[in-house]
Amino acid sequence: MALKLEMLRVFQTAAEQGSLSLAAAKLGRTPSAISMMLSQLEEDIGDRLFETDRKNKLTPLGALVLEESRRANDAFARSIEAIRRHSMSTAGCIRIAAVPSATITLLPNVVASFRKYRPDVRLEISDVDTASVIRRIQLDEADIGIISSEKEAGHDGEIILTDYLGIVCHKDSPIAIAWKSGQQSWDVLALEPFISNPLCTIVQAKEVQSIFLECNLEAKNTTALLAFVRNRIGATILPKSAMLAEPSLVFLRPSQDEAKRHLIKIHSHDRQMSPVSRLFWEQL
């Protein structure tokens, strides 16, 4: 009998549940039906997958088959999800994973422009950190990614936007007051609590690196960072483009040790982009 995906799904469930009865309950089948399919799988493979009939301990071969079963079932689940997404839009679907600052500053205009010409295409946008964007691209959970790290983009990334980083603080904060009096360097960050975020690593000024290492409050989402600063919890470092419609906050850019943030678009070179994904890629 040839191996079937359903066999691997039943085996994975039994191995993870640790008993025939629990696996049967989860799959909506009888324990005897589960046992029969597991026996068929072992017969086809040619060796035992469980140490005992209780199905609570895997053999070394069983552990290997479990790992491969997870891969096969995950790949199948992703394929089914892709089919469902495309069925919801006859023109196709584009999955975009972007760092939060890109979803605020870059994507609104791009999406608005794209939808003027292709309103029939389904867009799914998620905002996550750079590491998560890269992981989603690698796992085929996103078609296009936007990150803010040249180092992690490698040779395949393409810069689509560059802007300066600076200090973001409340307009009436000690930092803002010191800046107005002429103290216009990264040193002013020491005047109030600091809220770190991944972009801080881009700034090479020694003052920033020291404060960054000692900081005990971090936020990775741009919206959360702005909310904290707006409520005078502290100051942070962000690109000026993140300051849209924030009348209570100010952006201060020291002239020494200038730091620039790049937004970089990436996609998987192991898979061919769909025509609509390629169109959005070019729109970026």
C-alpha cells in the first residue's frame, strides 16, 4: 500500500496526543480505525513507529517520521489556505508582511494607488518586526516583505525608501526644552526615560548605544511607541516619517552621528511571484 497524506495526519495526531483514544476523539474516529491505519502505515514503512501498543513512546524511526509528517501536513495546509484565498478573489491575493513603520508611512499611498487600477485583487497586510517578516517570506506565509535592516536583507533586498532617524519626544518634555536652549545632540536622551526599539541599533552614537543597553522598556510597534511618548512615559528614536499627525510630539535630529533608516522590499527567490504580486512589487 502506498503512503498517503491521511496516514501521516493520523500518525502525527496519535504521536502528539500520546494515545489512541485521544487521537480518535480529536479526529472524530474510533480507536480501532486509528489503530488499523497506524498498522497499515508501519507495514508500508517496514518497521515499528511506536515502542509499545499504548502509542505513548516513539521509536527513533517514529521520531523521524513525525518530523516529516509535520512538514508534509504543514505544506498541505498552506496549499489549501492559498487555494481558499484565491477562491475569495478571482483576480488573486497578495500577502504583504511589513515592519510597523512601513505600514504607517509607506503602504497607505501604495495601496491606494494600486487599488485604483486593481480593486479586484485581495490584499492581506500584517505588521510584524523584521525577523518575523523574513520568516514569513521563507515559510511562504507572505508574498512580499518590507523590512528595515540592510544586514538581514542580504543581496536580494531592494531599498525603496530612506529617511533620517531622530529623537521623538513630547513637545513640552525636558528633552524638547533642552533642545530649544541649544543642547542639540544625542546626549539629551539622558534627560528622561528612554523607550527602546529595534531601530535604535542603527544609531552609532556612543550615547545612544549606552542608553539602549541600559533601557528596561522596549516596544516594537510604532503605534505603541508613539502612544507611550504621547503619554509622556519617555522618549524614543524613530524616522521622521513616523511623525505624521502627531501635534503633541516633536522630531529632533542631531547633526552629529547622523543615522538613516532604509525600508527594503524582499521576496522569495525560490518561488515565482504571481502577476498581481509582481505588479504590487513594481508599485513599491
